[in-house]
Amino acid sequence: MTEEIEERLPLELKALIVAELAARGDRASIVAFSLTQRAMVNLCQKYLFQDIELASFALVRRLLLILRESPTLAQHIRALHFFEHTGGDTKWWIYADGNVSDILAVVPNLLHLALVTAFDIPHDKFPPALAEGLHGVLPSLRTLRLINVHRVPVSLFNRMKSIRGLRISYTTFAPPEDWAQIRASTAPTQLAHLHVDETLLSGTWFERLIDPSSRFPLSVRGLHTLCIECPHDGRTDQVDRLLSNAADTLHALEINMGQCYEIEPPFVTLERMRALKVLILSDIPYVARDNWARVALSVPSLDHLVIHFDESDWSRGITEMFSRLFGPNSTLKLVTVHLDYDSYLEGDYQLKDALCKHYHSPAYDGRKVVVAEVSDVVPPVDGCCRILLYKEREYEGRMAGWDSLLSRYVSSASYARDIV
């Protein structure tokens, strides 16, 4: 872009161009734009500093220095993600260093926060400075992710005034005697999105969360999306109680079966989930496919079923399962089956191709296959079956990388706005 052209473009038009690049997620182009002209720097800073991911102590320190030199930049920050890795050069910096709390103290417009600590953290006490920093930003936060964070002060629940999305995984809270600090609430904050792992279902906080009479500061009676892991011991009373709370509002549900025993039938009932449109069954035993198909069909108005089997040997009896899923009484419009990439290449091409009208592989290999001939077991024109391939390391990376399958399959405006 020449200086002559730059001068002919009004600042308002440049602002619209940058806004469009931001809407597309084209961060590289925004950076390039900011280097073309001094006047563009201020336009671009708003978008470059909106969403920041910090995965090392050096990056945290660098951001703090930038904010101290240019304090006005802090007002642009809407989302902060602190990711701590076990193999990093500096371990446990989220707990041991005060820079995280210093950053939290100067971001007045923060809406989304993620704290993900190393798995082998040795600390048995939550840092007072970090607790103070969280107390400061919590009232305005819309989403919070705490993953592998330990000894969390329960008083934080009192400060969650605007929370819409909450993810808590492999996290521990302060001793039971500290729960007296929780103030009873007559107008609890309504959660729209919740993600919890099975280690938390027996905790004091979860018991209070699903008990309306406890007057907990948070409520799940208006949940739109839920991702939950079923306990390995097969006890799902807490899961059922949670689902009962959101029977009239839950739009999308992901259930991770973990290591539940294959010989046991499904123990979660979904007939009451009147608003459920998207159901994701993750890591289900292949031998339990018929039982889980029956559970899926019991949902009154389900549109999309996503299945991830925990075994690669899935071809036996799969046609019968699809015939049942798209039977005359089914409301399903789409079934997506996740398959291991290598298993697909080594398996029966004809069977697997016959089971789908459209097959999409991940973007990294760019392949797309449209199947011309479809077998009788494939759903009719008002239904569709899709097979999505993934690399094993890609799936493992997703599980370790803190994102549920819901983020891939739920595209509602509220979910996109409330979850980062």
C-alpha cells in the first residue's frame, strides 16, 4: 500500500478493514497492517491485545513490562489464558511468581480467564497474591477455566457475579471447614455452560451446586451446554441430578464414558431432556453401542448424535446400529462417527465408504470424498451419516489441550460468545 493510497483511504474505512480481518481471525494481516502507518497502530492494538495466550514465564514477564510502559493497552484485553507446561524451563510459575496477579490487577475489562497449571505442582497452599488477583477480576468475568489448580479458596464462588461459562477439571478446593465462607444467595448467578470431570462430582461444591435448597452462589437450572465425565465406578446419581436441573434448557450434552465397564448397561437416562439437540458420546465401549443407541433415541427431539468409540474395531454390527438410529421413529438428522485415521486406512474401505454420504478428513490433509453410491443401511434423504477421521495424537491433544468436542459441534451464538 503506497502512501498516496493510504492518504486517500479515510480512517473510518481502514477501521472497517481491520475489524473485518479481526472477525476472520486473521491476526497476521492485522500485524502487517499495524506496521504500514503510525496511525494504524492504535486501530490494530485493540484487536491484537483482545485475546492473549501466555505459555511461559518469559511471556508473562514480557506482557507485564509492556503494560507498565503502555498502561492504556490493558483496557483492550478481554481474554487471558495462562498455560503452564510440566516440561517448561520454569516450572510452577503461575503459583510461585507474582507477575500473574500483577497482570490481573491492571486489566479492568477482562471477560475470560484460563488458569492451567503443571500436573506435578508441589504446592499445598494457594498463593495469597493470586487469590487477591482473582477476587479482583471475578465479578466481571464471563468465563473461567481452572484446570489442575489446587487448594482454590472457596470464597471465589462469592465473587462470580457475571459468570456464564465455567470449566473446572482436576482441581481441588480448600478444606471443608472453609466452606462456611460461602454466602447463601437468593439470586444465584445462572450458568449457561459447564464442564466438569469425574473427580469433582463427589465434592462439596458440586453437591451444593446441584441442590437448589443450598442457596449456592451459582445455579445450573438454566444450562445450555454441559460436558461431563461419568465416574469410573459407575455411580451416576450426581450426573442424573445435574441433568434433572437442566432438563428444560440443555441444548447440547457431551458425556465422556472414561473407563466404565463394558458389561454394564447405560446408567444415564435422557428421556426428560426435552430441549436437547446435540448429544456427544465420547469413549463409549463398542460392545455397548446398542444400549447407547437406545439412550440416544430416547431423547425427544435430538438432531445430531456424535459417537467416539474407544476401540478401532467397530465394523461388526455397525450397519444394524445405523439402521436403528435412522428408523421411522427417529428425530435424528445427522450422525457423526469419529474414527482413528490409521484404522480407517487399514480397514474395510467399502463398508466405511458405504456408511456415509459425506466424509471429511481433518484440514491438514485436505481430502474430501463424496460417496456416490450409498448402501441400504445409510439413512434416507432426510438423514445423513458422516465419518470424521482424526489422528490419535490429535484426539489425545484435544483431551490434554482443554477443549471439549462441544466447541466443534455447537455453533450457537451464545456458546461462541460465552466460551473461549
